[in-house]
Amino acid sequence: MAHDLVPHPRYENPEPGCEVTVEGDITKQHATDVVYAYYDIYTDQLLTCRKCERKFYFFAKEQKYWYEELGFWVDARCVHCFECRLTMHKVKRLQKEYERLQKLKAPTQSEVKRFRVVAKTLIKIGCMKDKRKIDKLG
Ligand SMILES: [Zn+2]
């Protein structure tokens, strides 16, 4: 059932049997000599997310974007649904910010404030365990 699927903000989940097909441009795709597997056509693929285990579509248009616009290798696989990918990107950004703020020798008041927010968020989502680290600054 289409409504049980993880939604994607840019693409609409197809009805079963109505998966979309998009033509591939192999001149824009990147493959190693070992993995010679270009895409002549892309088709909406129904996959299971490795993290939340929900079903999601890896859309034909999304595949074309990955392999022809973003320059991903053709053997790169999509294993996480859009929502999990978004969460992971956010976490990565927060962790980077946390590291940057942690290294500041003389942080401003707003930087200290921001550091606490970032650290608290990371703890809340279970990506940082040591609460005492928050008090390190200020
Ligand atoms: Zn997921």
C-alpha cells in the first residue's frame, strides 16, 4: 500500500505496477573498469531501509540525479530511506559543528550558547553520551 511507504518531498510514490522509468545517459555516469554496469534506463525501485526497516522507493529520477548530476559511482547503492538519510546528514552537521566549537580557545557568549544547544541535541538523539562535556565550555 502506497501510504505505508516512507514519503519523499520531491517525488511521489507510484501505485504498485506504475513504477516510473527514465532513460539513462551513460556518458554522464561514472563506473570503474571492474564494475562495468551503466544504466540505460532507471526504474523506480522498492527497497527496505537498513536503519528503520520501512519500505521506500529509490526513484528513477532520483537515481538519474545521483549517477548523472551528483557524480556518484554507478555501483553506489541506496540503502537508507529519505528520512533516515536526512537525519544522518543533520547528525553529521551537528557533530562537525560540535567539534569546531569545542576547539575554540576563547569562545564568545553566543558560541558557548550554541555549543550547549548542539551538545544537548546530540545527547537527545543518542549520538553523544557524556553530559559532562557540555560544561567544558563556560
Ligand atoms: Zn529509514
